[in-house]
Amino acid sequence: MIKKSYSSIDEINRDLNILRLKRDIHYQKVFRSVDIVKQELTPDVLLRRSVGSMVNYIKSSGSFQAFIITTILKQIFNRRKQK
């Protein structure tokens, strides 16, 4: 780090204010990142992504595989409805 020499208190205060602002910006970035992670880990978002992944897999797989997978999923959901 380069040593800086100051000739007045105003220069010191200016640099301190700049450092305070930089620190506040970094804190806000960290808190915003934490909020984004909290939003991404909610149960509804995780469920939507899981179902979306299954749908994409079924769409990209062959027709026979898609038939088998959808039949199995229907059986699972029908059993849950009956209980």
C-alpha cells in the first residue's frame, strides 16, 4: 500500500468519507447477495426448478422414454391423491 501524506485535515476527512462510502457499498452488495440467495432457496422456487428440469428431460428424451416417465409420474401422483 502506498503511504499518502496529507497537508490538511480536510484531505484526511475527504479520504475517510470515500472509504466509508466504499465500505457501505460493499456491505450493501453483501446484503443484496444474501437476499438473492434466500429468494433462490425458497421451497416454491426449488420445486419449480425441479419440475422444470423433469419436463425438459422428458421433452428431450425419446418418445418411449417420455411415455414411461410420464406413466410413472402419473402413478406416483395418483397414489398420493388416494391417500
